[in-house]
Amino acid sequence: MRLRDASSADAPALAAIHAQCFSMEVWDAAAIAALLATPGTFVLLDEDAGGFIMVRAAGGESEVLTLGVKPAARRRGIAKALVLSASERAVEAGAAVLFLEVNAANNAAIALYKGLGFGEVGRRKDYYLAPHGMREDALVLRASIPLMRV
Ligand SMILES: CC(C)(COP(=O)(O)OP(=O)(O)OC[C@H]1O[C@@H](n2cnc3c(N)ncnc32)[C@H](O)[C@@H]1OP(=O)(O)O)[C@@H](O)C(=O)NCCC(=O)NCCS
């Protein structure tokens, strides 16, 4: 696994990974490049496997904006490594906490985050539109960082 910082030149590759990970949320290359240009935002990319995490750190806090690993590369610890490395980067940027929103029905992601020490601090009712047209809640998760590497 080789993680590196992504730049706006990687936006098309990031959009392609994102499209394989999220069916209802289209982030095109232009949207990803625009996010990357916002202050405090960084992306760590595992180019070989096809996975990345985008985080914004500002004002002593940080937030996972998105995380995805291509289906063929899942369950190899790539997301875990991405979250751990991004949390260390956020600490370097002055953050002491890391937040994220996750679909309450996304058992894989919730297992990942809880295993890394995140706890539930809120729920946003009907936050996501699901493929079947229904709305699904988001959980707001929080962890103090740096996370424990276990
Ligand atoms: C969620 C996601 C990022 C996990 O990526 P991954 O690289 O497969 O995750 P890892 O291999 O690092 O898994 C680490 C731990 O998370 C948990 N986990 C991951 N996928 C899981 C699954 N499908 N079911 C149950 N637990 C799972 C396990 O505890 C796993 O450890 P283990 O493999 O030793 O049991 C990936 O499934 C994905 O991209 N999904 C679609 C996009 C998404 O939901 N992003 C998160 C939005 S907040």
C-alpha cells in the first residue's frame, strides 16, 4: 500500500473511484478539484488499490468529507490505513478531533469507524436519499485524534 497526497491533477481518477463507491452522490472531477482547493482540505490516495480519503482540517477540528475504496480492493485494510494516516495529518494541521457523517444503514463503514474508536454524537434525520427513493438518516461520529493504531 502506497499512500500519497493527491492534487487537482488527480481529480478525474478520484471521481472515477468515487463513482464506484457511491451510487447516489455524484462528485465529478470539477467538484473534487473545487473541494481540494478549499483551505485545509487534503486527499490521501492509494493509487494501486483505488481508494482515497478527503479531509478538511480547520479551527482545531477536522472532518472526513469522503472515503471510498474500489469494490475489488475492499477488506484489505486500505480504508483503515487511510483513516489512520489522515487523522495523523489532521493532527499536524492542529486538529484535536475528527468528525464524519455516515449513512445509518452503512454497516461496513460504521464497523470501520467504531473499530477505530469513533463514537456516535448525533443523528441527522432523513439526511440521505437512498436508491429506492426513501430517505435515510446520517449518524454523526466523532473521535479524538490521534487515533490509536491497534
Ligand atoms: C467502507 C469502506 C470504505 C471500507 O473500506 P475497506 O478498505 O474495505 O475497509 P478495511 O479493509 O480497512 O476494513 C477495516 C475494518 O472495517 C470493518 N469493515 C469493513 N468493511 C466491512 C464490511 N463489509 N462488513 C463488516 N465490517 C466491515 C471491519 O471491521 C474491517 O476489519 P476486518 O477486515 O479486519 O474485519 C468501503 O466498503 C467503501 O468504499 N464503501 C463504499 C463507500 C463508503 O461507504 N464510504 C464511507 C462513507 S462514510
